[in-house]
Amino acid sequence: MVSQAKKGDKDAFLSLIDENRLSIYRVARGILNNKEDIEDAIQNTIIKSYEKIGTLKKEEFFKSWIIRILINECNLILRRNKKTIFLDKLENEESYSDDYGNIELTSVVNSLSEDLRITTVLYYFEDMSTKEISEMLNIAEGTVRSRLARAREKLRDFI
């Protein structure tokens, strides 16, 4: 299906997006907390990935590739907003569903620093390996493990 999308097949591309929509939402939700920012990041990711799908070298890495684009979009939004986001400050918190199913856990994860939060979301909610995360974020695998350890320690303190 990726090869069809690379040839310009819009339906194939939309099918790929549909297959990965939950992962895309979860990662955006793990980084951003404002509904509009999440929607903007996802929309920009879809547009950019459609425009750049020809640059995808290995078709089996479509999910990692689009998640990397999404993380970059989320980081752009965070820089643009120049604000620290915590779930308890989020307005209209109840206006959209929480796919993690546990608002308290989500609140605690969202209180982590950006680097710990991204690593935690990718590892625990997207079931990515430390190797996959290190490749996606362009950091050493040891750094991923250390971020996860720090995140676990902070989560234990909160709980």
C-alpha cells in the first residue's frame, strides 16, 4: 500500500493514515494537551507526509516516518506557543475522549518534561522498542533507557 501511495494514489495514502490514526492521535495527545493544537499537529502531519511520501526510503518504516514528522510538528507548536502545558490547566478537558482511559495517569504523564513525556508515550503507549525510539529521535539507545528510568522514577513519586 505504501508503494501505491508513493505513486500518488490518494486512497492508498488515506488508508495508511487510517491504519495509523490511533497511534498518531496518541503521540500528539502525549505531547500536546490543547485539542486545537493536537488537531493542527495531526493535520499538518498528514499534509506534510502526503507531500513528502516520495522521500520515504523504506516502505516498512512508514509508521516511524510519519510519527517522526508528527513529533516535529508538535515541537513546532510547542515552540510557537512558548508555554508549559499541564493537564490541570487545560481548558475544556472533558470536550474530547481520552484514549488512555485513565485521566489520572494521563495527567501524571503530561506533567513530565517534554523529552521524558515523548519517550514515555512512544515506549508505553505505542509499544516501540528503545532501539526504534532512539532511531526516531536521533538519540543514543542508552539515552532512551535513561529517560525511561527517570520518567518511571518521577511517575513513582507522583503516584
